[in-house]
Amino acid sequence: MQTSHNMNDSFVGLGVGPPSIDLKRIDLTKNMRRFYRMSLQPDLFGGVDLVREWGRIGFRGQWLIERHTGEDEAVSAMLKLETAKRKRGYGPNPTASNS
């Protein structure tokens, strides 16, 4: 079962932030079925990587790994990206838009 979160929630994961965020955007009128996934991964040098994956639902997506020196910085970057994606119509369990 997938749960959504609010920026004010207490998160479980590396310590401060959410371990991962899964967003989708579906618009049947535009034949659009997209996903955007972000997760935090510790690296071998004491930093934290923000792993981003996006693409069409049902297909392998593209990957990008952003290196951050600390967890606070990585969580901030992830939440900033989540806010931007939500403004563009992404959500945790979107309903198919027919308008």
C-alpha cells in the first residue's frame, strides 16, 4: 500500500527525510502516463545521493544521481523537486484526467 506524506510529517529512512517519493502524472487526452521517482541513498564517502528516475509508466526510465554532502541538503533538494513536480500535475495516486 502506498502512502503519501506532508512536508511536516516525521519521516523514516536515513534519519531526517523521506526514503523515497513516487509520483505519477496521467492524462488520457494527451496519451500521457508518466512517473517520477526519487530516493535517498548513502554513498561510500559520508554523503547522500539523490537518485531520480523518470519516464513513461511501463517502460524503463532515465536515471540521474545527484551527489550531496549531507542528508539535510539532499532532503531539501528532494522536497524542492517534489513541490515543482506537484505544481506540474504529478501526484502519489493521480486519477486519469479526461479534460
